[in-house]
Amino acid sequence: MFENVRAEMARNGYTNKDVAKELGISEWAFGQKLNGYSQFKLDEMAKIRQLLKNNLSIEYLFFADSIRGGANAATN
């Protein structure tokens, strides 16, 4: 789930712990969101997009699964 977020985090050298700290949530909570057990809030999506600094769209990062026909995507 959220493979594009994971890939961009890796390209930019961010760990789950790094991103969780930037979002002000626990590493566990961030992991829950990445694995689809809870939802990202819109402000969290925007903050992650800003953190990655690659001019990537929210759609690419968070909704690519649904665009490709996958069952899992972020909602808000």
C-alpha cells in the first residue's frame, strides 16, 4: 500500500521514524497509515508531499493504487 510514498521516501533517504516525527505522530501510527489500517488526513498528505520536495502530486503519492484499479487508496 502507498508504494509511491515508500519509494519516494527511500529515494530521499527518509525512514518511517523521520516522516512520523515531521507529522507529529508516532512511528507506529505512521506505519498503520502506510499499511492502510488507518487513513492519512489531507494535511498529512500535503506535509509528506512538501517533505519529499519533488513536485510530486498528491494523486501520484496517495491515489496511484486506485487509479491503476487497486482496491486500496487513501481517503479523506
